[in-house]
Amino acid sequence: MENIRSMVNDIKNNIKSLTDELTEIQSKCPHEHTSLRYYEDTKSVLKVCDDCGKIIGYPTNEELKENDYL
């Protein structure tokens, strides 16, 4: 049982470390290339950086029209 607990803690620590690393990379990215993506779970279209995968925000109505979402 102790071995399982140790393995779980190691995995959680790795996830935390990788999440921190991803956040740092995304904060340094200039987000020059973006696209619009539809997310089924939230039923919304969001603007996403093509390079780092960070959600930038909501697109404008003009961007929605240009990409055939309206």
C-alpha cells in the first residue's frame, strides 16, 4: 500500500511540475498564430494559440464571421 501511495505522490508531483513548466512556456509565447476552435463541453468558440495551445479568449464577431461560425 505504501508503494502505491509513493507512486501516486510521484505522479502528482510530475503533473504539478509539468503544469508549471507549461504555464511558463505559454506566458513567454507571443501568440502570433491563432485559430478558432469549438469546444463541445462548453459549447463555445474560443481563440487559441496554434504554437503553445493556450486559450487566448473569445473571438470578435468579425472573427467568427470570417471563420464561418456566424
